[in-house]
Amino acid sequence: MTNSWTDIKNADLVVIMGGNAAEAHPCGFKWVTEAKATRGAKLVVVDPRFTRSAAVADYYAPIRQGTDIAFLNGVMNYLIQNDKIQWDYVKAFTNASFVVKEGFTYQDGLFTGYDEQKRDYNRSTWDYEMGPDGYAVVDETLQNPRCVWNLLKQHVSVYTPELVERITGTPKDKFLKVASMMAECSAPNKTMTSMYALGWTQHSKGSQNIRCMAMIQLMLGNIGVRGGGMNALRGHSNIQGLTDLGLMSNLIPGYLTLPTEREADFNAYMSTRGFKPLRPNQMSYWQNYKKFFVSFQKTMWGPAATAENNFAYDWLPKLDVPAYDVLRAFELMDQGKMNIYFCQGFNPLQAFPNKAKLARALGKLKLLVVMDPLETETARFWENHGIYNEANPASIQTEVIQLPTTCFAEDEGSLVNSGRWLQWHWPGGSPPGEAKTDVFIMSQIHLRLKEMYRKDGGAVPEPIVNLTWNYKDPNEPTAEELAKEMNGSVLTDVLDPNDPTKKVLEAGKQLASFGLLRDDGSTAAGCWIYTGCFTEAGNMMARRDNSDPGDTGAYSKWSFSWPANRRIIYNRASCNLDGQPWDDTRKLIWWDGAKWTGFDVPDIAPTAKPRDVGPFIMNPEGVSRLFTRGMMRDGPFPVHYEPFESPVANLIAPKVRGNPVARVFKDDFAQFADTGSKEFPYAATSYRLTEHFHYWTKTNHVNSVLQPEFFVEISPELAKEKGIANAGWVRVWSKRGSVIAKAYVTKRIRPLMVDGKATHIVGIPIHWGFVGAAKKGFPANVLTPFVGDANIETPEYKAFLVNIEPTTGPVA
Amino acid sequence: MNMELSRRQFLGTAGAGVAGTTLGALGFGGVEEAYASTIKPFRLVNTTEARNTCTYCSVACGIIIYSKGSLAKGEKADITHIEGDTDHPTNRGTLCPKGAALISYVKSEQRLKYPMIRRAGSDKFERVSWNEALDKIAKAMKADRDQNLVQKNKDGVTVNRWTTTGFLAASATTNETAMCTYKVVRSTGMVVFDNQARV
Amino acid sequence: MSAAPYDVEGGDQVHKGHPVQVDRYTVAARINHWITAISLILLAISGLALFHPSLYFLTALFGGGQLTRAIHPWIGVVLFFSFAGLFFRFWKANLWKSEDGTWLRRIRDVIAGNEEKLPELGKYNAGQKFVFWGMSFLILVLIGSGLVIWNVYFSSFTSIEQQRIALLVHALAAVAIICVWIIHVYAAIWVKGTISAMTRGQVTGGWAWRHHRKWLRELVAGKRTGTPAE
Amino acid sequence: MFPPIPNPPVTATPAKFGDADLVRRSASSVPAPAQKLTPVAKLIDVSKCIGCKACQAACLEWNELHEEIGTFNGTYTNPPDLTPASFTLMRFTEWVNPETDNLEWLIRKDGCMHCADPGCLKACPAPGAIVQYSNGIVDFAHDKCIGCGYCVKGCPFNIPRISQVDHKAYKCTLCSDRVAVGQGPACQKACPTQAIVFGTKDEMKQWADGRIKDLKSRGYKNAGLYDPPGVGGTHVMYVLQHADKPSIYAGLPDNPRISPIVEAWKGVTKYVGLGVMGFAAIAGAFHYLVTGANKVTAEDEENAEKLTQGGRS
């Protein structure tokens, strides 16, 4: 989230699209009802199903799953055609005026440089025209036909309300109503907030879904302001934290990236991450990359990471592919190219697409290690449960070790909420049986490896034997010790260059902010964006003062928010060019003539003059991007692409199947239903119900009572057509598998008219499996396709094809 | 913790004309010596409180865990109830149907209690000691790493990449656990490393 | 005297002697009667206990409210079948006769005890017949409405509205049957020599002569006479 | 936002009300309380409810109830009906508004309404099994309940359920144990959107006015408060978008009142019945005194003997 849960109360319009906040985040949704009750805010819901969010919405519009970009590009077109743009914001704070290189073009759904074999682009032309002064060329008048604004205008012009209706199935009048409600927020004193989640990410073009809305928010001047922003409603309690801390194939904590093979040495690595400013005076904060990186390396290897060995640059693995994401992991497993796999509080057999493939892949491992507080299907993938999990244990050679871990109620530490608050918690109960913390388990594994490599040597022992492990009890470091390590501390005194008797930084002290980090190895910080969370003043994450001066919803003294305890990022953009708030009733920060001040920590150098320095300090442009240059694999502007399994061909680019650059493994492609398939005529989507939390609450009696049994949702029209009775049994099958469920015939799902043809929708809730308190049932991933988003490989769970028929109950 | 302040804050900022009068009114009847026959004694009396965060979604609602016995005092603590924390700015004491049932997660019959091993071809899990389990894991890792770590690619560039062992990190563990996990995993050169964020 | 005996029941017999003794009820009939009588009394007590708060203390006799609630319907079942026994024994003799009309028309003399002014009667007079048929009808009503409000087993078979009606009907019928019972018991007390009919099974010839002369004549005429009971 | 009630106490706290505050007691009478408590109420704003069932979960957990895991029965309403272990239930209705032709998903939290004139209490034959406090809470005393199910017949909202296990009646207590220490009910504490708020009845009515204004401004011209006078008002009230037709909300009674049949049964019948029976007994006694016993005379016996000797007469 760019803003926070509590900030949503400041919104005038809440748009829930690509998510279902009321159902997935009820207590966060409270702030929507609060905005409605106290500000008279309006709530708009755009969703294939009439959801619980829609139940309390002021306006609901249906949409076919996987067509959000067509809808949102249509909105952009509407805003431009009707001149509903916050011009001062767009001109000053976006790259609308930047001139794009000659040679960049767009045609038939593809941009310049497409290579069909590689399913990839040569993105060299996707960039700005550079001037002789070394800066990007801009045209403040927006007259230049090649400036971003004019290219965008042209790019979205095809998405007329008529075309939007034909693609999305959203009736034209409903589309126009939603567009006009959004358009009202182009006024500087009206803000709209976007609340989205997996409804946008779980598509082969998920990243572009989100970009679309971000661009709309920029056009309306809603980024950086109270009650605005792009608010990704993260799913799990610390998924934000685990991402911040880089527990991903290609990441280093704080959104630094792992080297690739192309970066043979440290200088090559740094040269691609220096990010010189593209306009005069801009902060281009990534210029400090080396400070963050070196401080991280010092955390890992301390004294062993020296200037001489490039701070142990070579001890980091270098990638040969963009990432070894989960889909690639299971593909490799299925090819027999993996031997050991760890699942730490994770149930991939239920959570990843194409269960049949997953089970097959797990069966090819030598060793599977499961660390979890609860029983999972994954740990028992080898167990036979009839139709729910057909397996022959004797033929499965995988050894499985299941380790009992503590849960939230029994451990101490911090979690990062969706609004980037790091909140500390204290244990309340004793662990059951012999359950241990994950920290204990990881430490034990490391200490054993370290010992073996020290004694017997082996392949490249250095990174392991030199890993810093200075904890009071090496067997199980405390949460505080690790928190201090994340925050970072001074390793060697840093003296004042002008007065060497003065220490700028004193060895051993906790760092107060990442501004103090250095690239010479004198500071360490495990995760630079967290620096400030555990300072000499103590544990900032444990702060519990819930006062809120100005009633802004910032709660700046409650816990700690990264970066630098900032509650709304890009908050400089809440003020006009002269540093005064766009809306006096929604002050956040402002320029008092000498410095930036206000209720939140300014997202800009405190003394940076308003007219000199742009608000988007992480970007070398100093402004936000309507045109993303080469930063996204599938284009600098969003294009409507159909899902890989779609009931219709792409109306704007009939030749393009799915997202043209999304990675698809050979065998998986063979398992996709054809476009407009007769065999699989219905558009399915999967989702979670509010009574459940993914597959966890299966093990929980109360939640199993509240929604006990697997069912699928269909419209009365489809039920009639197929002779399906409410609460009767049905079989639903895709090209990958088949499930048996009860049918819920509901008016909340309606067939949509797509390009003149009625398209039926089948809704498939997730939750059920073969272990737990709940009734046995099928997980949705029996049906879902094995393909991910082109940029970040999030699987396409939200749009695929199935067939359905009435049947008799399961015989298990 | 400053709960008195927080309470005033909430009542103050509530703005409603009726703010704050509720509590007094509820107690208007004055103090009864004995409970009425129908009124159960209040369950939370003499329990220990612990401030915690709901483990489910990232609204991260504040919760209070009530237990018999106090960990702070080094006793065993048995959790008897979990309720929303009114002092928390985001949830103000409210909880969703999952949060309101957190205790049935903590006390679930499917909670794992002992390390278990399922041997190749077997159709059941067997108890195993922590030491045996951890030794087995570490040995298997070293063997695989020594054999399959890619030290240099075909162009002779040092890559120190380990792709035959993978690690799928959690989504609800603490940052501190994550930091520890990152150090241990990355120091081995493992690149098949991912978490729930992807899904 | 050639008319076929029409309300003599099996077991009825005259014994010559001084005084004459007449068998009126067989052992089986008496047992059947007393089971019914006891059930009815228990039902009345337990029912009244739940009918009016001032009588709730009566639940103590059954071991408290829960047990009273549980037992009452079962006693009802016993009563139903036991009374059914009586019904099939007595229904024929309780069919309406012309002299019953006359008897009713002279009800004032009945109440005043002027037997000589009344017609000769068979085994039962109209009052007894009224008690018999009244009981029969009310017990049917009570068992029917009782099943509807027998919460433990039958609550799901009827709507709450139907159960409300059943409750009211059950209460009214119960009041009625208790009144009938009072009349029955009082008559037995008032008319001396009656109770022995249900205890020893016999009445004296004089009693039969006074109250059921026609029945006595038939017994005699029907040669249903035996040696003195010595 | 309605001011949240502070976190519950963990140290012994004297109950803020008790037996001295009883205003009604089933099948018995109580002395009028010295002073009346301020009436409390729970306000359920259906227009704010997202049907998440947090109230159901909180109720099960706080009251330590064990509900069975059921089956899917063609609706989100689970379990399908109130049970001795489910004091409250979200009832879902898919209603197409004939005026706008828009689908409206009406979600009503069902449970005890805590009537000012409680039909359950009126019907109950067991002294003290159902009580009413002067703050409006209607509560069941299970040690006194006999499981007859009369309360079920007395209730205009079909709320109480009889356990087949211990044969006692169960329903929402308004969390009397929580209210007694100055807390709100568990469901209200949990409700994510504050669709459930708790306070004095006056505050709730005042709060409802604000909500109704907001709803009217959004086009719900019939928005209103459900506080049915037929049962003397309730201590659980609803804000409805369509207060003109409560029955569209899963059969919420339009004009609830204690059934006239129950009134007749528990009213006139009770007294007249006793009267009639008493009269019958007394009449008998009186008659005996006046006419004396109806005795068999010696003459009767002789006539009988003559008859049996065959002598004609």
C-alpha cells in the first residue's frame, strides 16, 4: 500500500476492482465504511461476481475476469476525451512531457522489438530522447507528437465505451457510470483510492493490470495524497515483510537485486544500478545503492567482507535466468532436476497451479522438509485419500521430514502489515509438544553445515563458514538480536572529516536512519529500508502510542513504518508545485518557506525547494511514469491481452494468444484449452471466502462450521441450461483435472454478453483438501493452468476455462 | 504502552455527540455483591494478557492473548481466550471470522507436536528425535551442495549457484525469522528460493 | 321377559343369599380401571404443576421440573392404552337407551335422590354414560394435542403456530377432563355401596335393585344366578 | 466511528447488575427493583453488514459453544438455522429490488431480540428459568429450565432452541457476563465494520438516526429503525434499508407480537381453568351437605332377595 488502512477514511471514492476487500480484509474494510459514514464517500465495486464488497457498494458493475486492462484503458480514454485530468499534477509530477525515442511504435497488440521465438522484446527503443546536456528531452507544452502524453492519448484511443463493452461484457452504461465517478476525482479536493489484491495479480498480465490503475491515479492526481494511492491489500500477515527482506530468488533485502551472470564483477554489477538523474536537481535515490549493498554484505559476512574481496561479491550466487520462481522450481522438480525441497509454513500442493503436476514433481524429490505448525497436504502428498488424493505410497521414494514449529501465539517479533507498519508482538502461550521456532531450526541447520564445512571442507565453504553468527545463544538467536541486525549498526568509528576529534558515528551503536549508511564497510544493515526500526532509542516497532495529531490517520507514534517511519509514500505529491497542500482539509505535509513539515515524515529532502526537486525521488526522472521505459517485459503502456484460456479471441489483436511475453513451459502449453473451446466453454475464476484463510482454516473447527463444504457458484441461467439444482452435485473439469462439488445457484453471478455472445462464469472457492477438521473436498488448483505473469510469475488463477455437468455425490 | 491516552484519543476523536457516555451508563446500577444466578462469572479474571498480531491477513489486527500462567514469569502459559485489542489503531478491537476464531487455530487437533519422518516407500509417518532429523537434513544438504553447486558457468564466470535444492519461505513468520532464514539459505548459494508473495 | 339381555356384561352374575350379592366387575376390569385411574391422577398432578405457577411445587412429587416434563407424556401414553382397554369392555353397555332420555328429563329427581321417581335402568345410567363418552373424547383430544407439544420427539413435525394451538387445546381439554373426573368420583362417593363394585367387584342386590333394576332383572331372568356365596 | 469500549478487565470486577435488578421472573414475581438501570441495546446496521460471520465466530468462542460441522445446503447461511450451540446466525437473502431491478444481498444477523415484553418469559412454566433485568436483558437460568419448549412457542421471533443433549433452552444472553463488567457483547466487539454497536438504548436510537439520514441520502427512501412496538420495543434493534418491508430480510416479522393464542393460554385459561375445577369440587361437597348420601334401604335388599327367590312382585 502507498497509504495505510487507517488513511482510507480520508477517501471520497473507493474503487474495489481486482479485489474483494470486504471479504478478504474485513477489518481493513472498516475504513471504507468509515469514509462512507463520515465523509459521505462512495464505494464502487467492479467484479465478475456480486461479492460481499458489492453488497455494501453504492455502485456495482460486472466485468469478465481477465479484461481489466480493456476496462481501465477505456477509463483513461474517457478521462482524456472529457478532459478530466488534474493538469497541474500531471504536468509537474509525471513524465507526460518526456519525449520518447524515435523508432518506438505499437501495432496489433505488440510494441517495437518483439521476438516470437524468444517470446521477448528487444526494449532498446522503449526510452526517452536524450538531449546533449545528458538529460531526457521534455516538452512542457505537450505539443510534441512523440511526448509521452500524446503517445498515451493515441494508445488508449481505441478503447471506446463500445469496445470496452464488447471485450469486458460490462454494459456500456455501467462502464460510463463508473468512469464518470472516477473522473470527478480529477478535482484537486477530491481523492479516490484503489483497493486491489489477487484479483489483479493472478493473471498472466497482472503487473499491467495494476499499472493501469496507477496511471489513472496519476492522471487524477491521487498518488501521495491522503485518501488516495494504490493500495495493494497483501494477503498474509507478513508477506510484505518477507518481500521487503528479499526472500525471493532474485532479491537482496530492501529490493536490491542479486547479480546475474552478465555482471561478472562488482563494478559491472554497480554500473547497472547507479541510476544517474535523468533531469537536473533530481534526487534519484538509488544513487545510494552501493551503501545499501555493502552494508548488507557486512551483515552477512562481517569482517570477511572487505574492500579487497569486493565485500564478498562472489559469495552471492549469480542468476542465469530472471528468477527461479515457484513455477520454475516445480518445473525443474518435475524434470527430476531437484533433490531437496524445504516448505517453511507453506502448502504448495494446494497453493500452486495444476495439482497433478505438483504431486508428480514432489514424488521425484529425494528429500522434502516441511516446517509447519499445522498438518498440510504437501507433507502427506504420498498418502492415498481416494478421489481427493490418489497416491501409491509404495511407489513414492521421496523421504519426508515434518518439523513442528511454533505459531504466532507462541513466538516474538515483528510483522509488516500492508501499510508497511512493522508491528512487534509478544508470545502468549507455550508451544505444544516439542514444537520449536523456525529460528531454532534454521540455526541448527546452519550450525551443522558450518561445522561440517569447517571440518571436512567441500564446495566453496567460505560463504557458510564466514557467515556472521554473533548471537548470545547461537543455537537460537533472540528476536531482539535479529531485529537489531536488520536495523544495522556502526562497525567502525566514522570521524568528522573537518574535525577528526569528533565521531560522526560511534562503533557499536545502532543506526538511526539509512541516511547514515556508508559504502566503505563501516556500517552494517541487514535491510536498509528497515533502518530506524531498532535504534539506540530502543525498539521502535514496539511503540504503542496511538495518538493521531490532526486526525490524519497517520498514527506516527504507533510502531514503525518503513521507510523512515513514513506513513504515506510520495507524500510530497500531496502539495502543489509551491509546496502547498492541494486540499486544505486534507493537509499531510507542506513547505513552510524554509523546510518541509507536517503530520507525516516528508518523502523528500527536508530542505529541497518545491520547484527544484520532483516528488518521486526513487525515480531518476524525479517524476512518476505514465510510460515505463523498458522496465516491464510486456510493454511501456498496458495492452489488453486475453487470458491464456479465454472464451474469445483478443478483439484488438486477434493473432496474439495470452500475454505475448509470458513464459510458458512446453508441456504446460499442451494442457491449455483452445481459445473459444467447445470442450471447455465456461470462464472460471477462483477465490477465497471470508470465512476461510486459504488452506489453513481447514484445520480449524469454528471456520469449518461457518462454511463447511466445497461448492462452486453458477448463475441460474447456466443451472437451467445444464439442469443443475441448487445444492445438487456437479462435476467441474478443465484440461488439467476434475473436481466434484455442490452447486450454488446464485443471482450474484450473471452471464455476460461478450462480443454479442453470452459468456457463463463459474466461481470456484479455494479452501478444501484432504487433511483437517473441515469436510474433505477438492482444491481449486486441480483445475488451474500452470502459467504466470510476464513480469513476476504470479500464476493465472483468476481466469481459465472449464466445463460443468450435474453428477452424483463423490464416492471416496 | 499508553492505553489510558489511547482511550481518550478514541473517545475524543470519535466526534459523535454520544461519545463516551456508554460506559458509565452500563454501570448505572451500581455494584452487585453476588452475581445473579443467570450471569456467568467473567471469564478473563486472573488471566495474563499478551499483545500480539493476528496471523492471517496483512491488515495485521491487534489482538490480546489471554492465558492461565505467564510466560514472562517463566511459567507455562495455557491460552484460554483471544480477543481484538481496542487500543489498536487499525482494528479498534474488531476481528474478522478468522481472527475471532484464532484460538481454534492455536488449539487445533492438527497442530504438529513432534518431528516426524516418512521413509521412502512407507505409508506412514514415524516419530524421530530433533537431533536425528536435523542431522539428516544437514548431511543431505551438504552432500547435494558439494555435488551440484555450480561454481563457474561455461564462460568461466564465478557464479556459485545451487539449483538442486530449493527453499519455499513462509508468509506468516516474523521479520526476524525471515532475516535468519535469509542468511542461512543465501549463504549456501541457493537460488531456488521463493515465498508466498509470488502467489 | 323374552327380550334378549342387551346390557349384561361378561362376568355379571347374581348370588342368592342374604343379602343378595351381584358380581358387577371382573378382576381384569377392575385392574384395568385402577391403572387408568392412577394414570389420570398422576397426569392431572403433573399437568397442573406445569399449568399454573401456584401449583409448580407439585413437580417435587416427580423429582423436579425436568423429570415432570419428561414423565408426563409417557404417563399419557399409558393412560391412552389402558383407557382403550376400558373402552372396548364397556362401550356396548354405554350405548344410548330410551330410558336414558327419561332419566335425564328427571335429572332434578336424580340430584335429589328420588330414585323411585326414575325409570328402571340397565347397567349404566345416563350420567355414567356421559362420563364414559366424555372421557373417551377428551382422552383422544389430549393424546393428539399432547403429541404435537411433545417437544423431545415431535417438535419438528409441526409448525410453531400449530404447537401454540395444541397447547391451548391441551390445557382446555385437561380442565374439562378433570371436571368430568370430579363428577365421576363424587357420584361414587355420594351413591353408597358403589365403590365396592370397583374394589371387591360386587354390589348388593339392594344396590342393584335401587339403581340398576333392569340390569338386575335381566341377570335373574337370564338365569345368571348361582348358589349363596358361602 | 462509535467510540469503542475499552479492553476487558483481567482483575476481579464486581458485577454491575444482578438479581436486585430483576423486573420479571418467569412463573413467579419479583419485588420492584430499588432503582432502574439505564436500558441498554444492541444496534445492528444491516446496511453496514458484510456478512463476514465474525459475530458468529466470536459468539461461539466467547460462549465456548461446540457447533457441528454441517454440509453446504445452497446458501451462505451456516449452520442453516439457529441451534442450541448457535445463538446467532447470518441470514442471507438475494433480493432483486423491483423498483431498480438491482440485486441487493440482504444479510441479517438473527438472534434474540431481548423484547421489552418477552413472550418466552410469559410462556415459561418454570419459576425463575427466564428473567428480565431492568436494563432490558432477557436471560435464561439453565439450572431452572425444565426443557418443556414453551418459550419456543412464546417467542414471536422463533429464537430459543432446546438442546437434545441436556434438554434445556438456549439463546443469546446479550453476553450478560460481559455487560456485567461494562463490556459489550462478543459479537459487537468483533464486528469489523461496526455494523453492530452497543450502548444505552437512547444512544443507539440517536446513532441510528444518523445512519438512517446517510442511507436516505443514498436513495434508500424507506430506510428506518426496527424497534417493534408490538413487543414493547426490543433491546436488539435493526437499521434496515427497507424498513417498510422487514419480511424481505429472511422473514423478519413485520409486526411481531406475542401470539394471541399464547396470551389466551397463559392468561384467561389459566385462571378460568382453576376456577371451573374448583367449582366442580365445591358443588359436589355442597350437594352432599344438602341431599346427604344416597343409601340403599333394607326394603331394596328384600326386593332383591324376593326377585332372586323367583317370588313375583
